[in-house]
Amino acid sequence: MGSAAQLEDEASAPPDVPFPFLFASLLFAGLVLRILAMRSTWGQPDGDDAMAMQMALRASQGHLALLFWGGNYGGAVITWVEAPLIALFGMKIWLFDVVDTALMLIAVFLLRAIGCRFVSRTAADVAAGTFWFFPALWLFWSSRDYIFWLPAVVFALATCLFILRWFESHGRRCLLACGLFAGLSIWSYPLVLPLIGPALALLLWSLRKDRKALLSLAAAGTLGVAPWLAFFVLHGSAVVHGQTVTGSRFADLKHTVTQVLPTALIGGEKRAGATWALANASSSHLKVLGAGIYVGVVVYTVVVASRGKLALAACGASIVIWPLVLILGHVPISPDTYRYGIIPVAPLLLIAADLLSKVRLVPVLGVVALVLVIHTISADTANFAAAPTCAQPLKETSNVLISRDETAVWASYWLSAPLNLCSDERVIASSVAPLRDHDAEIKAASAPRSIYVVFPGLGLDRKLLSWTAAHHVSARRTVPGAYAIWEFKTRVTPKQVGLDSAF
């Protein structure tokens, strides 16, 4: 077990049928789709990716972050990459699009290099080319600056590639790269563990009698995860907040397999007020599809493992353990859980391409995926109509604040960072809860009088209304557009009002 010869034996697929320019064609089609999506309403920054852009801006000013602001997970390495670009070109939205596209292209070529080692060349081309744009949710998620998702997937794929290369060469450099990228994966986002876990298990088993190699691997892994460890050393255990688990483990497993997985692959739609929403999550056909995929992968994994095809078995195992890792990680079951369905997409594509290559129908995978994605995003983006980077209601609100000479305000979380972008930092908005941007918080707290920008009729708006009435505090509330603006004559902090909601 663990010899290079065994892994080479896995490439014993039927004679490969060449399809000239297939990979290039998929890349071109995916690039067109990504550009159209980025220029549509899909490309408008929401609170999360606008906050990530703020982090990159602060990094360019010398304030490097280890993790996503206000969280104890999600590495901020991508902001370190974007910081010098912002310093050079200024705060340009297109910079983030270019960085995300480049990262995704790296992920595509990593997956292709992985696949070429144990499936046919055509299967690897189709799996990697399809990963460039499928599913629609992944296209959406990987073309926005969500700070840790895409880097984590890139690091995880790099880990798997270097593990395969180690089995080929047993080189020390490959071993160190395995550990480093595994650590970077965990720092970036621990929930990508299913992607690297089975491959790491094979590596550790092969190294079980080589203590020196194990120590080298551990040292490299510690170096990769060091920023995460440093964060906990600096902030202590108080930053660890356990998730509240409301359902049974079996119910969560069932939900993940029968709803999250199939919806992430073929369902869902973008809606106002949410980056993505589960569509037809309770429909029976989605449940059957999800359960069928999962059971099929389990059977596939057992079969290839029994035949000694360890790399393919590791692909299958990464999908099998995926829902279990989510459950052990206490991932809350909610309408947002859909996004975790993108984690097993890469190994799923490799398995699908391998199976279709047996009957020489592997190009069908790319064609079907392309049709599904075009169908989904053409409906959600009004036929790819171009949209301004800043949504018009936010632009109008920022102009109102600028006209009133307001330079530092408090705002609902989903409005704060986008307001900064829409106003070109002429208005610095700090989120009320959760607090993210420390510099913005200081400016809003030190302003001689407090201004709040909130969603009309929602939690923050109602709390401000009840608090001012109960404490007989004078304030002016106006709704010049889509959002309510509260103007106090004195300094009124969120803590005074008891504001603890994002809305």
C-alpha cells in the first residue's frame, strides 16, 4: 500500500478517446459565464464580501487580519494578496474580480492535475473544465470575494495534488508541501477537511513507520495553520463560540444529504435580501436525487477500494464523510446551509467523469452542466443584464448622507460595508452587530452625534423606535429611499440602545 506503482495502476481506464480543444472550450464557455455573472446583479457586493473588501483595504493600510473580522474561523490570507494591489491601483472592485478569477483558474488546473493521475486524460479535462462553472451556486460563490471559501478549496486541492506527487516520488519537498497546504486549508476554513482528510489518512498510514517524515509533515502543517493558532493565543479561548444544535444528528444528516447536496448541485435561486435561497428544498425529486447520489458514492467507494484504487476511493470517501464533518462541526441547519453543498463538488465531478469515461460519454457531463448553469443564472440575472456595482438604493442613501455632511455612521451589518464602498469611503459606516471594522467602529463611536442607517420596519429600526420613546430621546427618523436614517442630537451608542442584531 502507498507505492507509486499502485497509484499508477489506477490509470488503467479504457483507451482514451481524444476530444481536441475540449478543455479549452469548457474554459472559454466558463469564462464567458463568469464575466456575465460578475457584471450582473450577482456581482453586486453584499455585506459579507463588501466587508472582505474592507478588510483588504485596511490591510493595504497596514492592518493585517488573521481571520475574518469578528469570527474565529475563515483565514484572511487573500486580503494579504489583495492589499498590495489596492495600494498600487486603488480601491477598485475589478481588482477583486480579477483575483477571484485567477484563484478559481488555479483551482481548475489543480483539479485537472489531480485527475490526470488516476482517471483518463479526457475525464480529467472534463471534470476540471466543468468545475470552472458548475454548479451555478459554485460559480456564484467563487466569483465573489467571500474571503475564505475559494482560498480554502485551492489549498485543499493543492494538498491532495502534493500527496499524489509524494506517492510518485517520495520527495521531501512534496511531503513538506503536503503539510503546509493542509495547514493552510485548515486555517482558511476547517470545514474543507473532507477534501483533504482521506488523502491525508492514506499518507499518514504510509508514513506510520517513518517518525522523521511524520515530524516533518507535522512541522509543516503547524506552520501552515500557525496564523489560526496565533489568533487564539492573542485572543484567548473567549473567542470560541459553540454553535447551538437544535436538531438530532440523524435529522441533520438526512437534511444535508437529501436537501443541501441536491439543491447545491441543481437547485436554488438568487433572491433579494439573500445571496442564495433554497428552491424546492422539500420536493421529493430533490430528496431522491440527493439520497441516490450519496448511496451511489458509498457503493462506488467500496468497489474501487476493493480493487485497490486508493485515489478514487479517497475521492469517494471525501464525499461520504462530508455530511459527518458538518454534523461534528455543529453547522447550524438553516436556509443558509446550502452553501456547504459546494464542498464535495470537485471529487463528485472526478467520480462522474470517471464513470462516464467507461462508456465514452464523458463530454456529456460538461454539456449537461453547462446547460443547467445557463438555465439557472439566465433566469436569476435577467438574461445577464449589466448592473451597477453599487445597488441604486444604497447609492442614493450614501448620497443623502454625504449631502448632510455625515462622515461616520452606524449601520445594519448588511448595509455597513456596502455603504463604505458606495460612498468611496466618504461615509465610514460601522456595523452595529456583529462589530467588524475596528477603525469604522472608533470613528462612529467618537462622532459628536450618532447616525444610524437601518432597514425600515426590521429589528434595529423597531429597537431604536422603542428606545427613543422609552427614554424620551429626541431623534429624527427619515426614509429618503429604501433605508431608514436615524439622526440623534447627541452620542448614542449601540450598547446604550441594546442593539444586538444584524438587521
